[in-house]
Amino acid sequence: MKSAGDVLKPLLVPSAVLVACFLVAGAAGAAVVHNYRERIGPQVYIGTINVGGMTREQARQAVLSAQDALITNGIPVLADGETANLPLSSVFDHEAVEDALFDTDLAVQAAWDARHHANPILDAILLTDAFWRPATVVVPVTLHEENLATSLRRSFPELETPARDATFAFAVEEEAWTVTVVPGSDGYEFAMDDFFTRLQRQLAMLDASRIPADLHPTEPAVSEQAASERTDEAAVALNTAPYTLTFEDDTGRAWEWSIDAATLASMLKPSIEESLPLALDPTALDAYLSTVSSDIEIPAQDARFTIEDGRVTEFVGSRAGRQVDTEATATALRQALHSQEMSVALAVKELTPDVTTGEVNDLGITDVLGVGTSSYAGSPGNRIKNIRNAVRLLNGILIAPDETFSLIEALSPFTYENGYLPELVIKGDKIEPEMGGGACQIGTTTFRATMNSGLPVTERRNHSLVVSYYNDPANGNPGTDATIYEPSPDYKFKNDTGHYILFQAEMIEDTQELRFTFWGTHDGRKGSYSPPVVTRWLGTGAPIEKETTELEPGVRKCQGAHVGADAVFTYTVTNPDGTVNETVFESHYRPLPTICLVGVEPLSGELSETDGDTTTESTSDANTDATSSDAAAPTDTETTEPAPTT
């Protein structure tokens, strides 16, 4: 009979081997965990970039570099056998607007999480598994689809032919109106939904390769047969004219406006609705109602206040308003045409003020909560006028308790009618007017006033470029700015003081400075922010030339270069109970080379780089402004060392 030792002896060697394997595996796992404790795990890709083995900051910089190149260069697009470049940004004299917004930090965090876990054992398993299975994460991207759709159509101006509805043609024969039909036609339009899906997927992978844009056929909404079935009713409506629009206000005052046959003919078109066979062209109707609205419309007016000698003084009381309801008026007029009613009541909407005089009898506005400043020195004429207009719109606004204040809502619409003027924008190889240049000066000043008041910032995005207008007053560095562009990005903050806040906006033209002061009831909190620190400067790179047919042959129009930078600062709020809340704001500013549009006839090329020695006449002094606070900032190289500041 075998002893217990004899029975166990054959098992000892395999067990020892197994234990040894576990020990080796454990040691290997521990070594891997130790090796990657501050680095992203192996074989991790953010889009097309292998960030395995990088620190988070190294990965962030690599991804930002790829994003910057995409934004600066745009994306080649293939449509109907033609290739054109789709710009992803517009460059003002001193500002830039990006139509693709990347969430770099979220992508870097996802890359880190792909191979790391809070549990040490799972952390080791994830890291070890990485050697056999790569992981890819994408960069979240938000597209400004309306802007991009416009850019796509401008890049291929001959390809889209929208379907044309069948419509009416009118004539007067023997003092009677006759109606005939003008046939419609089929069309071709870009399949925008499919295109944006592809574009977003490709940008999320940081892929700069060419992307297709498909065209699909479209049919008219109103067919020739449908229009023909409505000619008799249209003729009756015209020969029954004139019609009368009427309105009476609360005081009994009455207005009447006539719609004669010729005016009606300018608006009339066939409808696709069976119940109301005749429709009204919106553009023609708006043009007619603009003459009506000027007679009776009254804008609503919020109660507004100002500060005189440190005291709050009411200078504008609240007032209800009224506005023509265009949609309801159109429906009423169509119904009248169908039923041959000669008089139509004008539809009007009552407008109520957001802040009434009665609500502000006890505002409690007694203290300065905080002040924000910025300099607009050197701004061109239209930019200064836009800033002055924005100050006019903001000064005296009351922000209610618990209200989230939106700067875009307060300043929009960005139109001639609301006091704004255009500036020229370089968008790809086009030069286009853009409304509202200078609004970002307002965003930056408001951001600083918010922080010095200790209020919660709920939405803020830094500018794309380093520009002297937005450098911080404390040390001249970039980092404490905020950009806005309708409809996004916006700048928002919340009034959590429990009392009204008065927004006092001042434009000090002697010193070319903006000063925004928030007044309210002080609750003891203190807000401040540290001077921004530049952690990295980025060189501009070689100049870029783009040929265009929008300039005379040989004429050059250039946008100045901007160095890039990464900057960081801390926003601190000390609460009345002594607790401290800190928020770290990190900002990335992409480098932008000098971009020159060169007039040609015909357009023969797309894009080329110069050797860097070509002398160009620039429409911007941003190439010097961007380094005005720092003479050591680079112009064509990259360094990770912070540049000295003055």
C-alpha cells in the first residue's frame, strides 16, 4: 500500500509549475501595471492616432495637433466627379469660428479608461489583455450643420438644382384676371443627413481623407395637375379683390389696409392642402405685412435701471407690446379667399415684458458684486460699432434670481435691424461678409465679471485663436476669454444670489476699454481667478496660398498668422462659510499660418504652401498681436516650455 507521500508526489511537480506560473504572471502583471501607472495602456488609439504608452497630456497634445490640422485645412469632398475643399472654419480679421467642435478631454479620458480600472486586479487584466487586442476610441464631435451645409453648396455651386413647384401665371384680359399654370421641374439636392453622418464619423476618427457627398433627385411638392385644379379659385380670388385687413386696439383706435388684386397676385400660389387650395408666398407676404407692422407694432420693454453716483436709478419702465402674428394672419387670409370674405382681422400677438416695473420695487440692488474688463484697442471701425451696439443692448438688463443668463439671447439677432454691421470673412477660398464681429469681446468681458462676482459659469468656450484683444489684463497672456457665435457656442452663467443682478455695461472710449459691473445683494462670497499660465506655445507654420476667382487676377488678400498656445488658470470662489470651490479652466488655441487668397482667372489649383519668404500684405496685425505679451513666443517651432511673460 502506497503512503500518502507517494500518492501526492506526482502532483507536486505540476502544482509547483502552476504556482510558479501564477507567480510569474502576477509579477508580469504587476510590472505592466507599474510601467503604465501614469500612461495610457498599450495599443490604444484615439481615432487614427496610437496613444498607447503616452501620458494623458501627451495624448491630448497629439489629438489637438490632428484636430488643429483638420480645422485649418478643411476636408476634401467628392461630389458628382468633382473635388473641392470643405472649410471647417471661418477666419475674421481677429476672430475665428469653427464649424466642428471636438471634445478632446472626453476622448483622452476614454482612452485612459480603456486600459485602466480602479480595481488593481482588473487593472492588470485590462493592461495585459491589451497586448493581444487593440482598442479604439473616437473623439466626440459637434457639427454646425447649417454653416457646413452652406459651405458645401458654395463649394459646388452648380450641382444643386432644387425642385421647382408648379405655380401660377397671371394676366389681365378685358379687365378680368386670368390664371394659367407654369409647370414645375424635378431637381437634385445633396443628401445632407447622409453627408453629415459620414463627416461626423470621419472627423471623430481624425481622418482627413476625401469624403463623398451624394446627390439625390427631388420632386416638386406641387404638381402641374394640382396647380391646374386651383386656377379657377385663384381667378375668383383676384377678380373679387380688393380685400381689407382690419385691426382695433384696446383704446378703440382702428386701422385698415387694402389688398388689391395686383398685391394679391404677387403673393398667390397653389397649395398642397385640399381644404385651403390657395397659399401665400411667405416672402411676398412678409414684405406686405412689413408696411402693416410699422403702423401698429410696439416692442415689449423690460424695466431697466442704471447706476448714477453709486445709486440705482430707474430710467425705463416696463411696457407691454404687440406684434403681427404672420402665420395666423396668413391662415385667416387664406380662409377668407376660400370663402370669399372681403374683410380679414389682422392677427396680433401680445408681448409681455420679462421684467416689469412692479416686480422691481424692492430689488435689493445695493452692492457691486464684481467687475470685468477688456481692451478693444486697435479694433477696426465696424468692430467698434458692433461693440458699442452690444453695450447698448446689455446695459441695464436685470437678471432674475435663479435665471441662467444667455449672452446670445441678450445680443441676438445679429442683423442690420438690430444694429450690427458686417466684417469680411475668409472661408476656404471664399470671401464673405459675416455679421456681428466683436461680439466675442463682450463674451470675454462678461466671463471675467462673472468670475469676479463668484457666480457659477454654466457654459464657456475659449476662442480658437490667440488674439491680443482677449489677453488677460493681469499678465497679457491668453486664457481668460470666452467666445460666442449664434447659435452656439454660447456664454452662460447662473444668478444664484437669491436677488436680482443689474448688468451695467460701459464702453470707455478714451482708453478703448470695456467695463462690465454686476450689481446686486452681496452675500459674502468672494470670486477671483489666477493669472493665466501658458504651458505651451505652438508655431504658426508655413504660409498658405489659396487661389480664388472672387478677387481680380493678381490681387492678394491675406489673413495674418496666429501662434497657438495651451493655457490654464484657476477660478476660485470663497463662500461665506469659509469653504472654497475651485474650477480649473484649460484652453487650447490652434496655430494659424498666414492665409492668402490670390485672385486667378480661371481657378487652376486648390492649395499650396509658400517657402515662408514671400512678402504679403496682411489685413490683420494678429501676427504681432498674438505675441505682444511675450517676445519669446515661437513663430515656426513648437516648445513645451512656457514662454516668459512681462
